[in-house]
Amino acid sequence: MAKWTPKHEAPEPLEGPVVATITGGTIVWFILFLVQLPFYGWYRDHGHLQWLWTCLAGGGLGLIGIWYVRKRDAALKRAATLDPAPVE
């Protein structure tokens, strides 16, 4: 089997307000969890409890994501101050 080689250059990664985006998404997951919480009995009776727990899991994973992107953002800023030359 031949090794695959790309035929064109990869696009530049998109950089934007990553921390704000992840934080906003995490807040939305927790809000969805809290909005559905009063309907716990209905979800249980109709077999839809996974909707509730999916929102809670999304919020929990979002907290991990916030931690990760904040560390990444700090590392990128630290690297930029150490080596001001652009990476090509």
C-alpha cells in the first residue's frame, strides 16, 4: 500500500475567542440542565432521562474544556513573548 501524501497545503488554523466560546457553550449546557431539572419525573416516566444527563455531562466536559483552553492560551502567549519571530 502506498503512503498517502497531501496534494495541497493545509489551511491555517482558525484562532478566535476560544476561551469565551467554550465558556459560553458550557454555560448553555448548564442552563439546559437546570431548565430540564423540574421535569425529572416526566423524563423518567417517558424514558428520556438521558436528555437530562447529557446536558450535565456537556457542562462537566465544558469545565474541562475551559481549563484546557485557558492553559493553551496562556502557553501561546508565553511562547509569543519568548520568541517574537512568526512561525512558518
